[in-house]
Amino acid sequence: MPLLKHAKKKLRQDKKRTLANKQVKVLYKSLVKKAKEDPTTTAISQATSAIDKAAKHNLMHENKAARMKSSLSKLTKESV
């Protein structure tokens, strides 16, 4: 446990950020999984939006987000 005042504050901040990041990460992973199982346009657009949000929060690299969105867009072409 931190002893100094600024270290205690940093720990509080880190806990809040970790919780917020976890929610965003769980959301995008579940939406991507759902879109891969049933590739409808709405599911894919929701997953794409969640991936963009995760990349915006620096939870993944921008190139990884682009790769994931590309693979999702290929699913729409196959299902049409």
C-alpha cells in the first residue's frame, strides 16, 4: 500500500481508470464476437463503433483496430 499522499491519490485514479477501461474492453470484445457469429450490418456497425472507442482510449493500437474493422467488413461482403 502506498504511504505518500500523492501515491494514494494515484492508486485511486488508477482504480477508476482500470474499471472504465475494463468496461470498454469487455464491450468491444463481446460486440466483435457477436458480429462474427451473426454478421448483420447493425451488429458489425456496433462492433466497429466499439472498436473505434477502444482505440480512442488507447486500449489497442490504431493499426489493430483497423485490422479488426477490415476483417469485420469482409464478413458483410461474404454474407451478401
